[in-house]
Amino acid sequence: MTIITRFAPSPTGYIHIGNARTALANWLYAKRRDGKFILRLDDTDVERSKREYADAIVRDLEWFGIAPDAMYRQSDRFAIYQEAAERLKTAGVLYACYETADELERRRRLRLARKLPPVYGRESLKLTAVERAKLEAEGKKPHWRFLLPNFKNDPFSPERTEVHWDDLVRGRQTVDLASLSDPVLIREDGTWLYTMPSVVDDIELGVTHVIRGEDHVTNTGAQITLFNALGAEPPVFGHHNLLTTISGEGLSKRTGSLSIGSLARAGYEPEAVASLALLTGTSDNVEAFGSLAEIGKHFDLAHVSKSAAKFDPAELETLNRSLVHHMPFGAVELRLKRAGIDGQLAEPFWLAVRANLGKVVEASDWWPIVTEGPASDEKPDAADLPFLDQAFELLPEGPIHAETWKQWTALIKAETGRAGKALFMPLRLALTGRSHGPELAQLLPLIGREGILARRP
């Protein structure tokens, strides 16, 4: 059997780090088993779904290095859902309901007051054909509910009916159908809610494994019965824990919380984001891996915690810095070139500065310092100018190489008696205009003799 997973976001906003967790988990699960990964845009909410969001989802997945084996839009598949709905109506398990939201809320409160479960009482099932026709003649349009199989003979006498599945993350799971309301599959205006298109698509597209957030656990119990009603074998389910902000708040596409696009624009590496998205909230150490393949070797759904996990952007800074410090020139060459860092100096420059960078983009700050002159951030103290004048006189003759800095500072120490910070800091400020930065031993050959002498105060 070919493993087929799917990522099914609604294009109603920009996907965030929590959505990426789901996408990455599905993609890695399939690819590690020579399976297929489907991108399905759940755009049945025509009013809120936007093409710009759909395009951004594709772009964000590409940023991670994820290329779907197939892509579908639910808005192209309404006829398929309608056909399935007609089958359910014919079977008597999809029925018309006419209550307004206010009526349903009043009934819910009444049931709570009677210490009954606040579920729908199936009152519309009692309507005769004549009564339904009268309601529709009055302008009332029905919404359609799926009749859960939680009774023996009388739908008005539901009893405990357990649905079980072995969850890839949470182990053996049980949902009691008697604790649920019959889910609405079709709204009054004829538009589809999540459940029906999702189940029909999973059947039609051959999805074998559904990996998603733990907020869908209860839904899964109802959806399994819908798979059965449509004559299909349910897929294998796995429900991973959810990511929250460091303060414990949920992430939302509508608010743009930690969106993938914003993280990419901020200069983070996709591998750093993927490492943190997947390994946070697991029993594994959170560390940065240089590729999705490497991350996949360490990520295991069985290691995922059953409680929510907090996503700390500070950890992302640490992971990103770790990756950048070890990046070979070939991995960043094109990005550096686009930033104007090119030519014979580009590679040795990168190797010299990378250990001091948190993001690749920060290399652009150091390129003009090396090729043009010191930054204007900080200047040597006036009291150090005589010392610097003497120090520049002692610059060794000949080509500037990796040992020049050591030789030069040894001469300065012997001649002036200065050592440590009192020797190094004035020189660093004169040469770079900054009190911190890459090793000067590596920068001097890049600056060159002419450039060094031009920085003499």
C-alpha cells in the first residue's frame, strides 16, 4: 500500500508555525515511507478564502523545500460533495433542520439547566413532509445534519456508542457518539462545512493517513462514522499537540501569529524553523538540523507529547545562529551575490564573518566595513590616538596574511607595553568602527595593506 498523507489548510490567512508543524509532519511521514504528499486547499468558505493566501501557502511550503505530489482545491470539487450528500440523504442519515441559531442556543441552555448533555435533540427529525414544506414556504431554508449511529432503534433515545481508533500519537482513543450533536454538514445557504468535503476528499484521493492537531480528536469520532456511512475504510489518524505562544496563547492565521512568511522575511533559515516546529513538544532534544532529511531522521510521532507546547522565538534565534555558523559558502553564495557580495573576496569573507552572524542577511553589514572602511558606530577614544599612531607604524611589511595580526600585535605589545583589551580594543575600533565582530586575524587579509593603512586615525 502506498502511504498518502495530506496538508489541508484553509486559505483564509497566512499559515503560521503551528500549521507548518502539521505540514512538515505529514510530508516527512509520507516521504520516509516512499509515499505521496497532497496539498489540499480547503477553500469552501468562498467569502473568506483569498487567492493571495492560497499562493502564500504554496510559497511557504516551497520555502521549506516541500513539493506536493498533487494539489487540489475544494472549490473545484463541489459536484463530488453533492453526489455524496445525495447518497446520504437516500440512506436516511442526512436530514433537514430548520432551527435558527437563537433557537438552538435556547434549547442548549434548557438542556444544561436539566443537567442533560447540551447536544442537539433531533427535533427536526419529527417534522412531517407537510410541516417541512410549510416551513420552506415561509422562506426557511434548511441546514443538513448527519445522523450519528448512537442509538439502536429510536434516534430520540441515544445511548453510549463508542468509536475507537489507534492514534499514531495518542495511542488508543475513544469517543462516545452519545456525547456529540449530529454534525451540520451543509449550511442554510448550501455551502459546505469542514466535515463533509474533508471526508469525501480523503476517500476520493486515497488518503491513508491523516496527521493533524489534537483539536480534531473529537471530530475524528464523528468523521469515522461518516467514512463508514459512505462505504469507505477510515484512514489511520494521528493527532499531534498544538503549539502556543510563549505566553500560552493559541496561534491564528487571522492574526498572523508567527506566520511563515514573516519568519522568512525576518531572515530565519527554513531548517531552523522546521527543526523548532517539529521538535518542540517532543521528548527529543531541540537542535538545528541542516536539512529536512536530517530532521526526519530524528522526528518521531511516538515522541510527541500529549500536552500543548510553547513556541519560544528566542529558541529560534539560537537554532538559526547555530546553522549559520556552520553554513558552507556554497549554501549562501547566491544570496550573498544578490546582496552585492561577490568576487574573489566573497568566499573568504563569508568564512571570516559567519561565526559572528545570527542570520545570513547580517553579512551585508560587514561587507562595506571590509571593502570600504570602518563603520561609524564607534570611534577610538581621543586618548588612544597617540597609541594608534604608533601601532600603525608597526604594521609588518609584506603581504597581509593569516599570521599578520599575531605578528603585528606582538610588535605593538613589545614596543608600547600594552596588552589585552587596552591593546586590542583601540585597534578594533579603528579598523572596523565596532567593538565586537569577527576575528581580526581573518579580516586583515580581506582589508589588505592599503585598506588597513587608510584606516589610520
